[in-house]
Amino acid sequence: MALPILALASFERGRGSGHLVRCVSLVHALRERGRAAFLFLPAGGRGADEACVVAGAGLGGYVVEEGELEAKQWGLIVCDRFKTPADEFARFAALAPVLGIDEGGRYRSGFDFLLDLLPALPGRPEPNALAPHLLDLPKNRKPVPFAVPALGQAVKILISFGAEGGGELSSRALRLCGGLGGARITLVEGALSEGEAGADSAGGPPVQALRSAPNLKETLAGYDLVVTHFGLTAFESLCAGTPVMLLSPTRYHAKLARAARLFTVRSWPFRRGLDGMALTAIAARSAEAARRYALGGAQTATVADWMAALEPKRFPSCPVCAAPPPFPFARFPEKSYRRCPRCKTISMAHARGGGAAYTDEYFFESYKRQYGKTYLEDFPNLTALARRRLRRIKRIAASGAGAPSPALLDVGCAYGAFLAAAQSEGFRCEGLDPCAGAVEYVRDAFGIPARQAYFPDEGLRGQEGTFDVVTLWYVIEHLQDPAAAIGQARALLKPGGVFAFSTPSASGASGRFASKRFLRDSPADHWTIWDPRAVKKILRDAGFAAVRVVGSGHHPERLPLVGRYATAKNPLLYKLCMTLSRAFKLGDTFEAYAVKSSTTPVGAHQP
């Protein structure tokens, strides 16, 4: 069962009610979808009584008290805090994966995941997703969106600045609207304001004051213009098809409005207030914004739908060397990447748990989609590759592996290409793989003992010091505890035994010259991406010596500038690019070979 989600709402004075209303709605919606969810109001904000007024209902039953935070286990902490303070960020990041919604603080880049439901300022760290279409949008929409009232027709205007009211903003909006003859103005007074009924439109049209508007968004389609500030109401208006004009209470709001290219008062040379030309310009800008943020079509999912299925997985420290994690440096929908400053390993955090089902489909349909043939169809090529690897293992072996009938364990053996080649060269082989069909094939086709299991494997306890060779070919990137896997591999080896693995390279041609695409396309079950330049130190710290790193997976066509011309039609250039790729170690994968030393390892994970 998925762990509960905790939502943190900003509810300080001067911040309005949008963050709280959104969190309350999110918690209710998640619970309706069967996902446990709770609300927390950080200290220093308005109290729970005022929160009840804004929410329009009691909050009992799902509000978490201060003393309960560390006592519970959380699957995800959602911060809708506007600008999350440093102490809060550190506290909650230590409890669970943290997702920031519309986060604008200095620690924005530190969140495991960032979801911008409203556009952020340019130059800020990019979010995992910009998704205004996931807002809880109004169902009522204009049949003809962003229509401008005909000449002589009364213009219906709504002025709303949130629960705290607009104060001077409301008065300014009324003055701007006062020049529209026959306008019908509705002013929404904030639930937490002191009342704005005294505001007038400077002798202009009469104003209807609306004290309570619990379902305001569903009325937006009934107006010809909405005047508000940058926030939820603005984007709800765009969805409803109603033109929106923004006034900004702070410089920050003004920057956000300009960055989102929404119509603000400064967008038009107002002299005596609104007029027909201004309304036309506002409608045109609003229609453009609605298209830009995909707010015109029918809503297919909300943020609660998106979040209900989240079961995020992240590493609280580097999974290889246990160093404290830095901030993510790359973000994509549903996944973020960190690079360890100590061992240079890139690790992934995945919003939906990542991983893959290692069934027959993985080696047939999925394999064929990636390589153009199934694993068994690729068997001859895999066997030839296995023989080259076995030659390297024999050359590096200090003992054991070069003796008659050395014992070999292949972790992630798949359908046995490497095991079959090793057996033909005199190795006593065993295999391990999570796929039941694969291990059954290895046993039946080659008579090699194989067992269904994940690595590290408790079933190997008692076999310490019994193998001459332990191999993991394109396996280590799939493991959620690679340091423990290296530790168990060393424990299973005899003194002088060989440990070998292969994995994608973070410093290959793709990783260096097309890093964004490389990370975007990295599979959801690749938890780590290793840098071959750091592997020697990693393995030496883990108790290995005579480490050799061999580049592989060279693709001359992936080199910048000239690579596109390195084809079979241009063999000389292809050969030159291949030489450059090998000389500068630009292979997209690599293999590592090491010998178990007698030195006590200094790695963090020991069997």
C-alpha cells in the first residue's frame, strides 16, 4: 500500500488563500481517489480557525499536528509554500521525497520534483513539468471564448483579489473600469478582508459587492472581463474563455505576469481607463495565453489524478559512495537526476517508482524494440561479445580464473549467452536472474544451474569465497543498492578472483554532447549512470585492485559537428571518427575488470 501524501500550505498574512484552498482541495480529491493524504499548516501562519473559514468546511480528521510529523512515514511531501524557508526545506527533505508546487524560493532547485501549475520566472531552475492544464479548472466555459461585447452592450466585469481582498488594488481596478459606460461590476470581497463595500468606481458604474464566493471559478464564464492578480483565478478565467487583466500587488507578481505574457495594466497605454480598444487587446492576449498553456480543450486529468499514482523513489544519499546528495541538475517529466560530487555517479529519482518488470517480454518485445531483434535472435553476437570479455578476464586474473574449471557466477544472466560461452571455455558456471523464463531456459538449454533472484541475494549467504569470477553485464545500473551489490560480489570471490561489469557511460559521446537527450531517454529502471573516469577509485575503495576500464559502445555518428557525415558512404571519415572516439574514450558504454585484493575495503556498504 502506498505511503500517505502530506500537503503543506502557505497560509501566512499577505499570501492570500490560493495555496491553502489548493492544498485542501488536493487532500480531499486524493482521499476520494483512495490515496491517504493529510494537511499540515506550518507554524507562523494563520490559524486553523481562519483556515476553516477559507476552506468553507472543518479540517478535522486530516490535519497533522506538529508532533506527528516525524512519527509518521510519508510517501511524498508536497510543498505549496510560495517560497519554502530553508529550515522547512531541510526538515521535510529529511523525511521523504519532496515535491514543490509553484515553488519560488531560493531552494527551488533542491526539491526532488518540481511541478509548476503556473508559469515560473525565466532563469529559474526548470520544473519536471509545467502543467496549467492540471489545475482544478472550471467546468463552465463560454460557447464563444474571449468574445468582446458588441458596441453598446453592457460589459460584465468581475474584480477579485483573493481571500485577503485587494485593498488599494480593488480601488484602482474600479477606477480603471469606471470609464466603461453601462458596465456592470461585481467586486468579490475576500473572506479574510475587512470589507471593501466602501470602495467605489469614482462616480462610474454601480458596484455589486459579493462577500462570499465559494465556487467562484464556475461563475467566470458569465463575465466579459475578469480583473485579478497573477494566480489561480487568472488561469481559471483563461480556461473559462473569459478575458483577464492583471494588476500586481507586488513586484514579484508583476514579473510573473510579464513572464507568462498575460495582459497587465502596463501592457496598454491607459489614459482614462478601459475602452473598447483595450478590451479587444485584452481578449486577444488572453486567447493567445489559453492556447499557449493548453487551456482550451476538455480537461482529461487534474493534479489529484496525476498525484494519486505517485510512489516516488529517491536516494537519500549517493547510492555508490553514500555522500550527501547535491541538488538535482536535470529534470524531466517524472524523473530528476543528481550527480555525486565525490564519485561522479549520476543517480535518478523517479516520481512513479521507476523500475521494470523483468519478464520474458523484457527480453523479447522490449529487446527487439531497442535492438531490432530479440535476445535469442541476437545470441550469436552476444556470444562473440562474451568470448572477448572472457579473454580479458583471463588476462587480468591473478589466480583462480586462469586455473582449470574456475567457478563463475553471472548475475543477470538473461538467457545465458555469456554463460554458454564461459561453459564452452571450461568454466563451472552458475546464473542468477529475476526472470523465471530466462533461468528455466539456461537450465534446460545448457544444463547450467540458474536461480531466479535479485542481487544482492540472501540466498548466496554461505557461499562467500567460492567463486573465481563474478560478472554483472548491464546489470549494475538496474540495482537500487549498487554499493551493496559490489560488496557481496567481493565477498563471493576467492582472493585474487575477478569482478567484471558493464554499464552505460556518463562521459561518452551521448553523455557529453547530447546530455539532455541522453538523460531523457535513459530507461526508468536505470537508477545510476556511472562515470568511467571515477570507477577505478570506487572499486579500489571497495577492496579491488588491478582495475582496468575498457570503453565500448562507440558510435562515431554521435560525435558533434562531423559525426552526422560519418556513415558507410564516407568510410574514411567514419574510420577517423571511430579513432577519435576511442582515443578520447567517448564510448557510450564501458566495461570494468578488477581483482579482489586483500586490503580491507573502505566502502560504506559491507556484507
